[in-house]
Amino acid sequence: MKQHVAILGSTGSIGTQALEVIKANKDHFEVEVLTSYNNAELLIQQGKEFLPNAVVIGDEKKYNLVKEALQTHQIKVYAGEEALAQIVEMDSINIVLTALVGYAGLKPTLNAIRSGKHIALANKETLVVAGELVTSLAKEKGVNIYPVDSEHSAIFQCMAGEWDNKIEKIYLTASGGPFRGRDKHFLSKVKKEEALKHPNWEMGSKITIDSATLMNKGLEMIEAKWLFGLNPDQIDVIVHPQSIIHSIVQFEDGSMKAQMGLPDMKLPIQYALGYPKRLKSSFKRFDFLNYPTLTFEKIDTETFRNLALAITALQRGGNMPCIINAANEVAVTAFLKDKVGFLQMSDVIEDCMERISFISKPSYEDYVLTDTETRRLATELLPA
Ligand code: MN
């Protein structure tokens, strides 16, 4: 039986790679829905190639453009934020790949779970912001959440056949990003062009900056807590600059399982969409002789303060991860516009953590309010 897939954010980095996976596995997948916030040109091109049941363009001004381009193909076209959130309720969808960036992924993901769709989760911010809400709703609805994030996919792959065995701890591997080994003096002067050059992974700009500040690893620790039901002290990070080992599970007998391979996001995407099957692929294979040495280092939370702040948020829980996420989204956007320095991003986040009211058991409305309040404050804190 084919999987009928909806891709939220089909024109982004994960979305386009997911479509490559689908194209190579036409017997297994059918594209039901594609959405894009504002890349009408690519959405139209994808619509013509994959002939989904429906497409959604977030920007309502581009509705006519998309509608006219796709009407001869009998593809339904919708526009606007509400349509983006609601399209996942369509009956013909089995699985929703959430490849949106940031907080914007929360509402559509909750809607998809509520309507009983399995989730291939590429939007880690959804679990960072509201992990308790999302995972408890998934449990109630009998919905599976398959991780697409490479580290979490690695843990998930290591857990195959092990679900009755307790995890003692996990190690999330971190490449260390483009500024591994650098000091604060160096970081105070870096520009976005340098931060956007990731040594191993090809990704969107938001996550690439998060990888440079190590905030990405902090968000991933919070994501892991919810995906695998772990306590903060069971989640460790180890720097592994080659990005060949994607993460490690340590069981109660001391045995460790790791998942490895060349860094290519198409593999975790394909594993999530094809689960429990491993579909044949033509991805480039790993050659040991090209990597005679795999190395490991301690993570530097002194220099990379965003990671230390995220660990604090992981430990405090409540709406604290929502606060750091919102402050970080504002800070990263400002950094990408050259409006704030690399190290000042941490100052903005830390100020927000101190000044936004802490809520230990937030409701959905509390998260929405926390997000709005934090964005307002973070924007005020930015240099004019
Ligand atoms: Mn990752």
C-alpha cells in the first residue's frame, strides 16, 4: 500500500529533498499535498511534476498566480495561513512531513495529529515549544511521530527491536559547526556569510545559524526529551566533527548502539516516510578508508552560550523552551539582516528568559501568549 504524503514546506531544503526521495520511490509514495509560504514559482513547478491533490500558498497575494498555473492540472489551490493549518485534515493523507521552519510548525502539526495523521517531524521547534502538548495528543490519537532530524532518526533506528529495553542515556553527536574551537573574541566579529558555511550539512539558513551558535544542539536535546521520554540528565552531547556517527543510545547493560553513514538528510527523510521498511536507495555509500579517523571532543558551553541557555531551559521545562525558541527566532532573523552580532544573540535570549513570566504547566493559549510576548520583548531588546 502506498503512503499518501502531505509535505508542509515543500519548497524548503527538507521539502525539496523529500520530493527527491519520493521521485525515486514512486511505487511507495503518492504526493497528496504540497505547501509553501511564499515560493510560488517552485510550488507551481512541483505541482506540475508531482500532481498532488492540492497545494497551498501561504501568501494570499500569490493565489491567482498559482491557481492559473495549475488549473489545467486539476490541482486544488488554496491560500493563506488558515489553509496552511487546515489542509492536513484532508482524508486522503496518511502521513504529514512537517518541514516548516520555527514556531509556525506548531499549529499545523497539532491539527494533523488531531485528525489522526502520522507525523514525519522535521520541524524540531514544534517539540521544543510544546513537547508535552504534542506528545500527549499524539498518544491520545494513536499517532506516531517519526523523527526526521538526523540525530533523532539515529536514536530511533537504534531503538528498532529495543522498545522494551530501557535507555540509560543517549549521546547526540554535534559537528561543532563552522566555529568549532574558536573563542569569544573571534565570535564577536563573525558575519553571517561565515556562519552560513556549515562544514558537513546542506541546510536552510535558520538551522545553519543555529548550528553555528550550537543552539541547534540545545533544541535537539529538548526534542529528544519528548521523542524518547527522557530526563534531562539522560541526554548528553558529544562533538564529532566528521558527522558520520549520527547519534548513540546506551542501554542499561552498558551496550551502546550507534547509527552511522555519510551525512545526507535524504536518508532520515526516507526512513521516516518508509518506516518500518528500509527502502533501497542509491545514496552515496560510506567508505572507511576515506575516514581512517573518527574523533570526539567535549562540547564548549562556555564559548557557545546559546547551548548553555538551552540546557537551562531543558532543565526548567514549562514555557522556558518556548521562550528561548521565540527569542532565538527573533535573534537569528536579526543576525541574518546584520542587525545584531553573533554573541549578542545570546544576550537577547538570556534577557527574555529572565523577564518573561515563567509558567510551569502551560496550556496551548499560554504557549501562544509566551511566544507573542517573547517576540515583542526580543524585538525591543535588539539594537535600533
Ligand atoms: Mn540535527
